[in-house]
Amino acid sequence: MKLKENCKYNLVIPTSMGLRLTPVDRMPVHMSNQYLMTSTSAESNVGQISASLGKKVKLLTAFVEDNAISDFIKGELRKRNIDFEGPDVPTGGPWGYRHHINIADSGYGMRGPHVLNDRAGEVGRSLNAKYFDLDRIFKEEGAQIIHISGLIAALSADTSEFCLEVARAAKANGTKIAFDLNHRASFWVGREEELRAAFDEIAGYADILIGNEEDYQLALGIKGPEAGGVDIADKIDGFKEMVKRVHEAYPNCQVFANTLRDVKSANEHEWGAILYVNDNFYVVEPRPIPVLDRIGGGDGFVGGLLYSILSGWDEDKWVKFAWATGALASTLLTDYACPANEEQVWAIYEGNARVKR
């Protein structure tokens, strides 16, 4: 894939930043009184792979003005080597804006993870193109890829329009568009027609489309394999046919990715992926991975895929590296993975966990 040259940023990402509170020692939320607090968003998790490996990554986001949590998030992003831009929005009183809180345990064995998303008053729901100079970002500074998530596109009417305007500006200025469908049923309630139209338009601009086992079906209405029944590995041919149908619906898109996950227990998943590029399929067959915490694994996959494309590698490497960065994220209690170097990621793909001295 040929990318725009002489850009200030390799990757630009709209997002809504918040907090994750994770019970220590894999305790369940309702029984724990000790928590690990980290800054989080699915989209910044994606950018973290590239940021950790030396690419220039920038978030388009919003913060609460004069707020300690905003200061914490900004400090964490600086530590993570991620640039950010966006307004400091006045709190608006005790019932006004704040950063969202994700309270999620990791599960253990046959006890699955429990996730609580507290998004009341979320400042990211106010994201609007008026806060950003899109000509400067895409024409003067330049970006090789913009990554848009379905979570942000569906967060509010304002963010839906924001993502559409960002996609239009990126397309007009030669920036490649990656769209991770990231369907969340609760965001779509009562907004199905509006969101289907927005997702269809963004997908029409996209150069890279990404989903899991159900995203293409739920977000774009593309028929896929039936749920349940046989193991996920036995459905790969069905997923390939689904991807071909997606390509027919969005012929301008060049890259299609589909992650595969089969949960055996909270600690063990079957993890695989399918990539379709230039009429060629590249597949990592599902294989067992140990899981410390599953949240962020899909984001790690997307981050590895985009890093591979930004690095100009041969296409057969993309899905392997992406599979490994997704697996890496599953070994951590943060939602995001910070690979030490490419060698560490390739060792994960090869199944080499020997001590590194």
C-alpha cells in the first residue's frame, strides 16, 4: 500500500480518553477493594504499538478543564510517547463533563471477566470538527493513516458527524483511512438507521476495514457465518466468503482484516486472524494463547496491522505481526501493549518465550 510521504504524523486517531480501574490479583469487581488505575481508550491502545516502536502518533480528543483526571491522562499519554490535541472543555458544574470510567476485572478460569462502562457525562461525546483545524492536520502537517473506530463513530450524534468530517478531510488530502467497525450494541439502540448510514459512508472511504467475528454483520449488514456450533477454526472458509462480500460492497477498500477468537476459559483463548489484500488471503489459524486480561487484545491486533503497513513490509508479514501484538496485549493488565522492540513481537509469533538476557 502506497502511503503519503513527508508527513509529520504516521498515525492520527480520534478518541475519547478515560480511566480503567482493574481489580488486583484477578479478583472480581464486586469483591475487590484494591484497583490499578490506568489511562485508556480502545483507539489509543491501537496507536500504542506504533508509538512504542518509534512512529509518530497523534490523538484528536477532548479533556475536562482544570481537572486532576485530565492531568493524569495527559501525563500518561506523554509517558506513552503519544501526542494529543483537543479542547479543554469547562466542567459545567457537578453534573457536567468528566472522563469516562471503565471498571473491568480479568476473570479467572471459568469465571468470565465482568466489565462496567460508566460513560455518563463523558467529555469525549462532545468531540466536534469545530475544535480542530483539519486543513492544518491533514494538508500542512500531514498524516499517513487515520484510524477511526466504530466506538467513537457511534458514541453520540456529535462524534458521528465528527468522524464523517475527519474521514472526508483525510480522503481529500491523500491520507489512508483505517476503519475498525467495533460494533457495540448498546450504542446503537434507537439509532440504527442513522449509524448504519454513517458507518456505510466511512466504510466507503476506507482503505483498511477491520472487524471481529460479528462486526461486519452487525455494523454493515454483511452476511457471515452462523453463530455457535463448530469451532472457530472450522468457520474460516465462511469468514473468507464474508470478507469477499464486504469487498464487493466496498470495492475501493484495499485491506480487510478479521480477528478470530474462541474462549476456552478466561485464561485460555484460541486466537487467530484472516487478512485479505489484493485478492490474496493470509491466515493465522487459531491457536491457544494464555490470557492474563483479554481487554485490548483486538486493539493490539489492529495496532500491529497498522504498524506493519506503515513500515512498508510485505503483505504476508502483516497478519503475523498483528496476531502477535494482539497476543502480547493479552499478557498485560493494561489495555494496551508496549512492545520493547520488533524482535519481542516476532518471538511471540514463533512461540519463543525463552528468557532474554
